[in-house]
Amino acid sequence: MDLLNLLESFVRVIDNGSLSGGARQRHISQPAMSQQLNLLEAQVGQELVFRTNKGVKPTVAGKIVYEHAQKMLRQSALMFEEVQDQAAAESGSLVVSVSQAMGADIITPLIFDLRKQYPDLSVSIKMDDDLIDVVQTGIDLAIRTGITGDTSGISRKIAIVETCLAASPDYLAKHGIPQTPEALSDLNYIQYRYEKLVSSLDMFRHGQKHVVALKSEFVAGHPQVMVQALLNSVGFTRMPLFMMRDFEANGQLQRLLPDYQCEEKPVYLVYPSRDAVTRKTEIFIDAMIERFRDAPGIRLVGQKPVQLAQPA
């Protein structure tokens, strides 16, 4: 029989002052309790109680064992309680809000991987580019790209998303490959969403800023609509590098002016309050940061930019 079980029986006997009282609390017979006491005394190598007609009292050795047994049982109970609390903290539902592009390309695959490691962790993802208030809507965590919006929550900048210009080879074959930022003004710009008309584009090279006038004749309300517009040679657009990489690798899209840098977009975490960051939230954030660390076109705050290979 394990030592903790014997110690618990011993403590019950001393607390009750009798074998019968301890046996009742442990829901065993008195002979079984006597046998457990004998086993414990055999392990210790000394008598632990004086047996009298009025019950039992601890010997000197019994008092030492009693004190340590109480501590060990308390620590054991605390250990199991913490393990159960940890399991509860890593289960349950987590509601995450994220933009459509990042949600589809990065966060959704991350959630599938997390479920393999934490099968009891349920993540509800809301992919929407609207900047909803995390406090009023009950969102546990929002991932914002570009701006945080008007929210009463707490924000934390964690990463930078690099962007690039892209067009299909067919479109470029028909309209020509621009060699300078100013040449972009002759091409049709595909605008993502229509909060306000995008009339210019900032590009950078060797510390010099180029402001390019844009001509936009198509507005895409969803990332996939924007991609389909590119693939159907409607025009060119600016898009995240992480979203562009597969299309560039298979030759469907081509990067424009790769020697120039487009504007970068900061990535923020937004949550209702500092106290709202639970163990579930920490697990998700840690996994997301590790995913960002290896994602092309995304760098963590404080991480140096990586020189991407130029297209052939």
C-alpha cells in the first residue's frame, strides 16, 4: 500500500484517538485500519501509538510522523488541486477576432495545431475586418493589423507585417512591367474594401519616399475576391507577403518593384483588460508568436528584417 494512504489513515487515527474512529472516517473496517497501522510501523521501524483501553495515543516517534504526515497530505492535496486548476485553465472556449486575410492564412491553421496539443481547448474564431470593441462584444482577444480601432480594451504591439505589390504575369504582359514607382500610375489598382478611396501609395528606397498616384477601378470586399481579381488580370494591388508567397512560388502572381519597400502594417493584440488574460489566452498568444516567428513577411517587434530572396 502506498505511503500517503498509510499516512492518511494514521492521521485519522490520531485525530480521532481510536482505531475505530479513524476506520469510520476512512470507510474501512477496524481490522483493516489496524493492519494499515502495522504496515506503517513496519516501514518506519518503530511503534507509533500506545494502544490502551481508552484508545490510542502517539509515541514520540508517532508525534514526529504525525507532524510530517499532515504536511505531506496538505502538499499532496495542493498538488492535485493545482493540476486540476491547470487542466481547467487550458480547457474551455476562447473567442478570437482577427482580420480575414490573417485569419485564413495563419490563425486558422494555428488553431488546428493547437487542438492537437490541447484537445479540450475550444477556440471560436471571428474573421472580420470591422474593428469591433472587445469589451462590448465579449471578445477574449483581438488581433488587429494596421490600427487598433476605437476600443476600450488594452492593446500591445507584437509584430510587423510586410507588404508588397503584386499582379498576374498576363496583366503585366499586356500592360508592361513597371520599372519605377511612377509607372504604377498607368496601371489599374485593385482596392481592398471601400472605407475611403485610395488615391496614392507610398514606396521607399534608400531612405527616399515615393508618393505614387493611383487609379482604382475595382474594389474587393474580401481577400479572396482581391486574389481572384489579380488572377483574372483586373490590375495590381498591395498585399501581405505571407498571403502572396504561395501565388508567387507557383507563378500565378509576380512581385512588382521588388527593390522598393511598401508601407508596413503593425500587428496589435487587443484584450478587454490585463486581468482578462487567462491561461487559455496565454497559450494561444505564445503559440501565435511562435507562428509569427517563422512566417515569411512577418517579424516580431524587436526582430530584424529578413532580406527576402528577389524573384527571378
